[in-house]
Amino acid sequence: MAKRELKATIGLAAIALALGSCGLSAGDAIDGPYARLGPPEAPVRLYVEEQGKGAPVLLIHGFGASTYTWRHVAPELAKTHRVIAVDLKGFGQSDKPFDSRYSVFDQAELLAQLIVDKDLRNLTLVGHSFGGGIALLLALEANERLEGRITKLVLLDSIAYPQNIPVFFRLLDVPLVSRLGVSMIPPSVQTRVALRIAYFDDSKIDQDEVDAYAAPLRTAAGKHAIIYSARQIVPDGLAEISERYKTIELPTLILWCDHDRIVPLEVGLKLRRTLPNSTLRLVEDCGHMPQEEQPESTLKLLQGFLGD
């Protein structure tokens, strides 16, 4: 492989990480820390962490991440709320089936079922990056299938509109290149490069964080999930769906890092203009992961919004 292609391969894995992954009755769908969701012919187990009591808050992580990404904010939020953090299909400790159903639509369908199975009401959705795109889809259901369940929305550096996709993502459509990219490059190397892109101040990245984010890339299933999720990171039909955002009347907090190189601030500004009941707040000296790089500022803004 030419050096230029190899460098691009490393890049595609890095950017993918940065975009930070049976028919049962409602009473039977929750099994300890796992929820069994999806159609009877292809059930999926999602790993779910819960702590605290009060009005529920559902934390939806970004691409290449897991419940781990909320470790700095979830315990504090749990002092006043019932905090539910979930590993999306293909990420963290959730199932990683060898199929292609890893789009925001597929993920939103599973989480909608989780919300119903857990009978969550007065719910605040908190979505980061890829998870923010999922949260937007769920918010669009707030007056339909999920009527009366969702009352607030928080978007952190969220995917929301069609945007230019780096060449690294386009290379994921080339089977040989994509497989080599996640198979030949050590997971720790991929992850450290990804975090450097996602952070404004990369001196804050520690080895524990690298190890945690690299773990899924050490299995064939984890690599498969990364590739098929990245290929659908900006799904077909997003332009049409984004036209419906103006119908979301939920009180919405839009949090954006002031130095986001992955989903630029212009996206947050557009969301602020589009969502009729929204407020935009900037997190200073921050790249793409406010809950990781500036957890104290992020927590303060979340607590203020949840307390309103």
C-alpha cells in the first residue's frame, strides 16, 4: 500500500473514533444491566447503566464511545435525577452483530423501544455528536409515538445536517482499505490520533482514556461496528429530516465547543435558529468532547438546564 493511502487509512480510523459504536413484553425486556431490544428474529442486547432517583435523564454517547464518556458528569447528575446511560448497538458492552443496521435510524429505533420498555416519562434526552443526531430523531417522535414522554432535549456538538465528509470516511466504502485501516493499525495508535483531533488541548488525554476508547477495536465485532457505523454517519434523507427540526418545541439546550474541528460551530448556530425553544451555550477551550475535556463547565450548564 502506498504511504499516502496508509496515512489516509490511519486518518479514517481516527476520525471515525472521534465522532464519538426478541419480542418481549415491557416487563421482560430488561435483564439486569442489559435491555433486549429489536425484532424477535434479530434481538440486540444494549448495556444500560442506571444511578440516582428523580426525573429521568437518558445519556446517548457519540461515535466510537460508550457509557465511559459520561463518567465525569453522570454521578453528579444522579444526585438529583435518575441517570440512564446506554451503550449504543455496536459500542461499549452492547451487542455488535455482523449486520449493516448501524445508522442513526437503527439506533433511534432501539432507544425508542428502550424508552417505552422502561416507561420513561418527563425524560430529558442528552446526546453527544452521533448521539445528538439520534436524540433529534427521538425528539421528532415526542408528539407521536413517544408522546408525553420526552420533555427536554440537550445537544452536545451534535450531528444534525448534511455536511462535508472527510476523505477518510469515503475510504470506508473501499472494503480493503477500511479493513486494513482498523486491522493493521494498533488500536491504541488509532485512538490517540482520534482523541488529538477531538480535543482542543491534547495534553489532557491520559492513558486510561486511550485504553478505554481503544478496547472495542480489539475485537472483530467491534471493528465491524465501527466500519458500518462510519459508512452511515450522515445518512441518506438527512436533508429532508432536518426540515422537520422546526417542529421540535421541546426546551432545548445546545452546548457547543468553541474549537470543534469535527462538527463546526456553524451547525450549532443553525440549530439555534431552527429550534424554536432553544438556547445555545459555548464551552470555552474545548474541541469536540465537552463532557471529557471541560466536564466542570459542561456539568454546570447541564445542571442549570435540568433545574429550570
